[in-house]
Amino acid sequence: MTRFTDHAGRPVIAITGAGVVSSLGAGKEENWAKLTSGQSGIHTIRRFATEHLRTTIAGTVDFMTPAEAGSGALTYALAEAAALEAIREAGFAIDDFGGPMFLAAPPVELEWWQRLKLDEDGRKAGGTAPGYDRLLLAARAGAHPDFFGSTRFGDVAAKLQTRIGARGLPITLSTACASGATAIQLGAEAIRRGEAERVISVGTDGSVTAEALVRFSLLSALSTQNDAPEKASKPFSKDRDGFVMAEGAGAFVMESLESATARGATILGILEGCGECADDFHRTRSKPDGSPAIAAVRAALADAGAGTDGVDYVNAHGTSTPENDKMEYLSLSTVFGEDMASIPISSNKSMIGHTLTAAGAIEAVFSLLTIRTGTLPPTINHLNPDPAIALDVVPNVKREADVRRVLSNSFGFGGQNTCLVIAAQPA
Amino acid sequence: MPTPDDVVITGIGLLTSLGEGAEANWAALRGFSAPVLDRERFAPYAVHPLPEIDWSQQIPKRGDQRQMEAWQRIGTYTAGLALDDAGIKGDEALCATMDMIVAASGGERDVDVDSMILEKAGESDEDIGIAINQVLTTELRPTLFLAQLSNLLAGNISIVHKVTGSSRTFMGEEGSGISAIQTAAARIRAGQSTHALVGASYNGEHPDMLLGFELAHLCLRGEWAPVWDREPIEGGGMITGSGGAFLVLESRSHAEARGAKIYCTLGRIAADQGPVGTQQTTARLERLAAETGIAEADMIVSSASGALARTADEKAFLAAHAPSVPVRGITSAFGFLRDAQFPIAVAVAALSLSHGEDLPPLGSDFETQAEKAPSSIGVLTTGFCAAEGMVVLTKANGGGE
């Protein structure tokens, strides 16, 4: 182990740039001020009609693109804003980043306004019955280059690659609600393999639509506490009833510490470790004994070369679903034992909602800011604690603390469990 | 020279219109005379359809089968074939430590529900957004979402085959398949992983999938021709298909320690993406060729899509830079399998090397006869609208660099 290599002899990974957008605002400054003051970004949805929907609240980002531009355009705009903030902070040219890109982005498909427009075009082109034959006729008969882009899963990455000058074939990935953390993990692994001196990892999600709400509602995953939107997301509370969908993006520029030091960059923090483990139990539920999440936490700590006594704060996955919060408590109390009672843990999702594909990246940025500012963001709406969850959730009000190392958890549908360990730069 | 850190292929799972299993597909390719096509169901478009499959052979629980849409069933089934082939299926310890990277774009919509909404849109005076909400809320099957989500192919593989070391899903057409194999192999080579399941599947038998391509006027509408010869035919040159390709990759030392059969050695994968003009595409292909040495291989297996512009660029590149290397455009036989294009080409190259047999031309004059059985094969994917990838495979005892 030297200054530039870790406990396993691998390059130490420095975080030199970070960017974030959420329903609270654009940029780290605005987000951090609002997050630490316990402000919620959850509101009644105004962007589209919500009649017939069981859930009518979300943490949508309504200040980036016009509503009619659709979710693909918003997903890109969010990713671009977070990426540019991170690249600027790191001090690279914003159009010539020169390293590979790892992008966590939601799956795509034609949106309803596009299908309706195609149906209209198909009718004009002589199609008789509504349906896919008429949509295909419209596609054949006219030019729809933008619609084509909406069907391409690599489209957002291709545009962002061009914008920031990322090198090589960008990777677009999805590990459901762990995606943002996986993007950071892939970037870290590439640096450790010596493939790149610097990488950019981005998680983005602008996919709150009526259909997405219906899909999650049908799985009984969403809170239906529509009357007081800012109070609906209440992780670790007894009366939690589901997560609140939300939008946003987070980004890290990471470099080998050696390369960052050589160019005189400011080291914001260290990406010490990543761990993952897949669950084979069920498509939406976790194995009852929590073993995959436990294995992911342990793998992340081992990868970081850290013991259970070295974690000062946990940035929870904390979705506010009955199942997740219980399972997260089970896994943490198994790994950390009695120590867990004295490790503060809070859920950013109590304020910004569940940003899905972006969550792992956004929460990694907030974990870094926790270390840098010495402020633990609160878990708001914690008025009715779940007696079965004995955690110090930093209830309702921020707290000052000396934080040297953070564990950030991400758990998702499809058995995805990914954890990150982020630390302060060694003195 | 072979080294313990080489990445080798020890398992192949294939499911295509030509049949089920690696051997059946190799035999069908060797004896190829015409593709299996369905011209009726999606006319004026043809598709290479899946044969009748007894899904319970790899997905024993009916409940699991019902939880999946077609692309997930194809992928989960094909992953099972690959694990079986590698002798890993059912080995709890090996599966629990096995890494997995799946290339999957996913998403299969309920055609009936969509058609219902489109019908309502034409006749309703109500705000269409409200009408859509009403139909979706009442008509969508509650678990359909899970059968659409990209990462749930990997999720189903974990559930059915117990592969749980890690689970990552890459998205983005051919590029995702290239990156999946590139990343899995790089992790093994660097000691970040010892064995990995990697692959992709695609269901071409769905109107929404055809719609995606036809929005850019990419689908062929006339008679079938080999991928290299489609410019004169009406439409955009692409014929899609259904199928899957999964591989088991291992470090040579890991494979040898457990006495696994080794198909071939996988070289370093080179990949890039950028503007798709002919000049820029050619420059990238030239750089990747220099990195991989593909022009020195004995044969090139290409997954050219048939899409006119990109396939013409690839053809011109091959004619200029590898004029004496026999090329095989396997999409002529299988149809275009989107995310699975690179994995299936790697699988075919591995089968050729392990059999010690060349792949005969697949109907095009562009494909010259091979003079000998290849001992090295280049794989080339030029994505239909983005991404390029190359790798050279050598025989089982060949070096991986």
C-alpha cells in the first residue's frame, strides 16, 4: 500500500467532480441547502393528467424541459446538467472529457404522445383501423427521425458522449434502483484495471409518466398518501406505505488518485469500495433472511478494506416501502450488530423521493457532501417511528458530525443489491 | 502462447430460427441453403421466427414461465443451455460466485391494451390523457411491468438458474452486447472475476419492435437476400429475428482447474462509437482493426445488420482492408437479433474453431470460399445505427492477446 494504491495494491480512486439535479433544484449548492434544511421536493403532479391514478404525487423535475418534450428529452437534460457540473468541478474541458462514460438510464420506449401522433399520421396515410398496422404504415409513409431516437436504448448515451467528448463506446446500464451505484462501480473497476485514468459515471431518470405510475401502482409499490405530498415519503416510519417516484440525475468524475494528484486536482473524496450480490428469491421481494443485501454490504466493506467499526454514517436506500426498510434494517443490524444503534443512517428519499435509475448516483453525491460538510441530512417525516426498526435515522433535523467514511446502499427489483463505500481523503 | 489469465469460452447456448443448442445451430449453418422465414404474420415484413420450444426444459416452473415476456423466456432458456454446456448448471457454488452481464433492451408492450387506447383516442371527446389513464389502470396485467423491465432478464436468470455472484444489465442495441462481453472478459483478465455468464436475447416477433426500426425506414420489404446484397431490394435492408446467445467465459486457469472443455480463446475486444458518416466510421473500423489484428485472421464472422448505409460501409472496409480474408455475414441466416448480434457472432466463431471446420458462404458472392479450417477468427459488429466492436478468437490452446 502506497499513497496511490489501496489495501489490495490497486489504484486509489479519487472523486474530483460531482453534479446533481433533483426536484429540489439544480446543482450541489441548492440541493444541499434544501436537503439539509429538511425541505421536500415532492408535490402534486401537474405535468400530465392524473385522473384515475391511485398515486398523484411525485418528485418530478419541472424546471428543465417543457412538458411536451417528453421523458426522453428530460432524461437527457438531467444527465447533461449533472455531468457538466461534475466535469467543470473536476476542471476538464466540458466538450472534451477524454475518458469513458458509464450511464445509468431508464429503459426507453415510444411515449404515448408519439404513438398518438403516429396513429394520426397513419390515418392520414390511408390506414383504416387503429392499431400497430396503422402505426407501421405511418412509420413507412413519413419521416420521424426524432421518434426513432426515442426507441433507441443507447440514444441518451450517444448524445451525451457527443456533448462531453467521452471516449470509446459508452456503456448504458440498468440494474433497476441500483443503477446509479452500478454506474459508479463500473467506472471504479475500469480505473482499477488501468483502462482509464479518468471516467465519468452518471445516473439519470426523467421517466415519471402516467404509465410508469400505473405500472408501479399495480405492483403496490407506491405511496398513495396524496393529500400531503411532502409528507408521503416517510422511510423507517410505522405508517410508511410505499415510495414516491421522482426524477433527477447525479454524476461523479473519478480518477486514479495518482493522475488527479499529478494534475493538481482538488480531491473531493475517495471511492473506496463497491460490493454487489444478486438475489434469486423473487422478482420484487428480497430473500427473507436478507442474505443477498448482507453479502453486498460485506462485499463493499471488504472491497474498501474497512471493518464494521470504520463506518461513520449510512446513506440508506430507505425507499419508504414496508418491505425495503425492514429488510435494510435486518441486513445492517446483521452486519454491524449492536454497533448499528450508534451509527446514524438517513434516507434522502424522504425529501427527494425515489429517483429510481438515478438514485444510487444522486445519493453517492449526497454521501460525498455529507463527508465534506460534516452535516448529516435528516430523514424527514419521522413522527411515528417503526418500533421494529431500531435505527438512529437522524429524525427530522440535520445533525453535525465528523464523517470520514459513508456506506451508501442501493437495492432494486430483480434482486439487485449494490453498495458503495465513500471516504474522506486520507490526511 | 496460452497463459493462465487468458479468457476462454467454456459454454455456449444458442436458440435461433435454425434450431436449439450450439450443435444444432452449427450443423444448420454448415448446411445452410435458405433461412427460416415467416412472411405472413407481420407482412410486408418478414421475420426469422423461433421454432417450437418446450420451455420447461430450461425453465421448469410454469409460474416462472408466465412471469416472463418472450425475450426474457428466450434469454433465460438460452442462459440455461450455456450453463448446461459448461457443466456449471446446478453447481451451487459455481453459480453463487458467477458474475453475469446481460445485454438487454427489453420492453414488450401489450398489443391489445395499446390498440384499445388507440381506438379510444379516435372516438373519445374526453382528454386523451385521462382516457389513457383509465385504460391502463383497468387493463394492464399487474406483473407485465416485470416482464418488460430490462434488468429482469438477469433477474429471471438469477431466480431460475441461481446465478448470483453479480448481475449487471447493459442496454443499447448492438453496443450493449459488445460492452457486455468486453467488460466480462476484461474483469476476468484483470482478476476481478473468475467466471461469467454473458449474453443477450431478442424477440423479433412483435410489432412494436418492428416499429422502432421502421421509424428510420430500416426494414426490408421484398424477397430475402444475403445481408451484403440488399441494396436493390425494396426497404431498408434489415430483417429481424428471434433468438438468444449466451456464453460462459472463464479464466483459463479456472476452466482447467475444473476440467472444463475449452472452445477457444477470446482476445481483447476493441470497441468504439461516434458519428456514423462513412469517413468517420471507416476511420474507427481501421483503428479497431489495428488494435485487434482482425485483418490477419483466417476468417471474419460479421454480424452486419443489413441496414443499407452501415452495411455498405462495413463491406467497403472489409474489401479494402481484409480482401483475402473470407467473410461470413451470419445475419443472413439468423436475422437481426439486436443486442445479441455480437454475442451470437462470437458463439459461431467459437464453434468453428472448436470443430476445426470453416463456415461455408451463406449465399453471397461477397463471401469467398475458405481454403482451410481457420485457426483464428475475427468477429466484427458494425451496429445498425451506432457502435462498432471487434475481437479475434483463436483455438483453445491459442494465446489470448
